[in-house]
Amino acid sequence: MSKQYEQLAHNIVQAIGGKENVSNAYHCQTRLRFSLKDDTIPNDEQVKGIDGVVTVMRSGGVYQVVIGTHVADVFEEVEKLVDIKPASEDASAPEGAGDGEKPNVMERVIDFVSGTFQPVIPALSGAGMVKAVMALLVVFKVIDNTSQTYQMLNLFADGVFYFLPILLAFTEAQKLKCNPILAAGVAAMMLHPNWSAMVAAGDPVNFFGFIPFTLANYGSSVIPIILVVFVQSYIEKFLNHHIPKSVNLVFVPMLTFLIMGTLAFSVLGPIGYIVGQWLAVFFTFLSTNAAWAPAVLVGGLLPIMVMFGIHNGIAPLGVMQMSQLGYDSIFGPGCVVSNMCQATAGLIVALRSKDPKVKELASAGSITAYMGITEPILYGVNLPKKYPLIAAMIGGACGGLYAGLTQTHRFATGSSGLPAILLYIGDNSLTCFINIIIAIAIGVAVTAVLTLILSARFEGKDSKAESAKAAAAK
């Protein structure tokens, strides 16, 4: 399937110093990410010049080659050319950390949050779209919200959200290099129906008669399980180090469950529950008193956040808000408006540019951006040309302002492309759906006008510069 990318993969690996210079490699939605033994070897301009490469970035000791949405196919060929280090061999370092520049504290936190939340996005997205379909069926009176069909559709969607702690436990354990099955097992304890019954009964629970267990429900929660698995990663490594290998398989899981079960219900879970409640208070205050702020900031500054990877630390706040309040107004509205503005800016460039290569790159990049993947258009067109990026950021802020002032929010998590507008159907109403369409329309209109105005000045200048270069070359 990926044979057509053999040459591209070969050229990239050779340009970064060959197999001998690669200590590890992986990929995200649009980028190949390399941990290099010597990050001074690659010539960034040479790598950027490879046909099929959008741009190159360096961050936290990771050499990132932006490819596009077909990055998985390219990575399939890269895997054949380099030695990929098993996760267990690199337990001490954050993912992607090489022997060169070390990640700072903020980069480590963002890397941890991203590695924990990103793998569960497909499940959240699928469940979110089911909720959107269910809301549509109710709005158009195809089903009644008291019917068994409605209840089952709700079950299809809510299963992912209710058991979110188990999914997060698994992905966080993978990130922290501890046993993901044991982590999921600890999370399952916290969601057990018997515990839910005890919480509902309200009678004090004292483990062995003297260890009090705080009565709290952990379904759909986020913070408690993150704290639990974080501590488990250290407990488990300690047990593996001190228990003989001959009995390791029996005693490590047993002691992990006993220790983490006790800590989860007595200390860590309650702390996470309290933090979650305070977050809910903060989110409610923000939604009521400063609803415009998150949408304006994300709508206007998302491209900058993407460039520095900060969006990976902010997006989970939307998931947390949804787990607490049932909707996301922090990240979703501003993100979808920003993406549509980025796509529109790229589309205008495709129409205005005289350079065939820019036209092709901008056309393809704008299509993927309308579907929610903006990195190809951002790094390939908008950032190098600058004026489309400025126009998109202003348009994103304007659209985000409308979304914030109208308290628009999405009722499920998913991608942030055009299909995502269905996620704004909820509460048996089309209000947020209509408002997000208006917000997008405002952002797109402002972006289009500004890009057209600026292109009249800058595209002419770019064309003259290219002509001058061509003449000099002759």
C-alpha cells in the first residue's frame, strides 16, 4: 500500500544522517518524528527541499518532518530503513527525547498529556458522532427521547464516556511504561457496580475498619485515574525491581491491585474527585462570566499553539469540561472556527498565486484543513507566506468572539473539521448548531476579505521576486 512512498522515506532517512543517526522514530497525524543521535547532521533546508516534505521542525529534542495526512504510509516505509526502539527500552525518557536537546518541564507535561489523551480521541469522536445522530433524530421527531431506541443509542455513545477512566488508564500506562492491563484493572475497580451501590447508599465505608474510603463516583471522570496511574507507575516499577523474577508474575499484579486499590479509594481518587469538582466550578464560572475568552484565544492563536505543540495541553481541558458539565466550550468552538479560517486562507492563496507548485500545495492543503487537519496548509503555505496566517488568525478571533458571546459549545468530542459541526447538536435543540455555523461564516468571511486584500499586495511582490531569481539563474 505504501510502496509509492519508498523513495520519499529513503530520501528523508538519508537526509537526516541515515539509519546510524536515528535512535527512535514514530509519527502523529501529520508528522514523522525522529530522535536523532546527532541533531546537527540534518540540513533543514535540504530536508525541506525533498519532494513530499512540507516543512521541518525541531522541538524538545525531536526532529519533526511534516508530511501530511498520508504520514502513516510514509512511516511504514521508514520503519524498514531504521531500527525502532521498543518502548520498554526507553522507559526513563519522555517519548521522543533523543541524546541532543532535552525537553523542558512544559514540553514534558504537554508530551505526557498528549500521549495520554490523543489515543482515545477516535473513540470519543465516534461516540460524539453517535450523540449527534441521536440528537438529529430527536430534533426531526424520528424517535422520541423516551423510546427504547433512544435509550440504546444513548448507551452506544455514553459507554465510552462512562468508562473513560479505563481508556485513559490504558493509554497513560502505555505512556508511563507500566502495565496497561493492570492499570485498566485498577480503573475497573473504581467503576464497579458494587462501589456505585455503596456510594448511592451513603453509608460510611471503612477498609479493615480503620481506613476510610471517600464516597465518590468515578464514572466519566478524568483527574482521579490520571493520579492513580501516575502513582501506580512508580509502585509497579518498585515491585518489579524487588520481587524475584520466579514469582514476579503472581505477586506483582496481586500487590499492585491491593496497594493501588487502597490508595485509589482512600487518597488518590478523593483528591482527584475534589480537583475535578473545583474544575467544574471554574468551568461553570468561565462559561457564565467570560464565555468569550477561550473561544477568542483559541480561535485567534490556535496556529501559534500548533506550532509550539501547546494545543496538545489545552485540548484535554475540553475533555475534562465535558466529563464534568457535559459540554465543551473551552477548546472546540475556537478550534473549529480557526481551522475553517486556515483552510479559507489557503484556498484564497490557491486562487491568487501564480506559482503552480504553491497552487497545488494550497489546494490540497485547504481540502485537508476543511476536514480538520491544518498542518499541511499551515506549514506549507500560510506560515511561509505570513499574510494568510495573519488573516486566518484575525478571522478566527472574530468568529471565536461570536461563538463565545453566544455561549456556543459542543456536546461531544471529535475532529474539528466541517463534519464536527454536527457535534454542536444537543439538549434537543439546534441553537449551538446554528451559532457555530454563524461563527464559522463570520470567521471565513473576515479571513477571505483580508486574504484577498493582502494578496493583492504580497502575491505581486512574491511573483516579482520569483521572476528575479529565475532571471539571475539564467
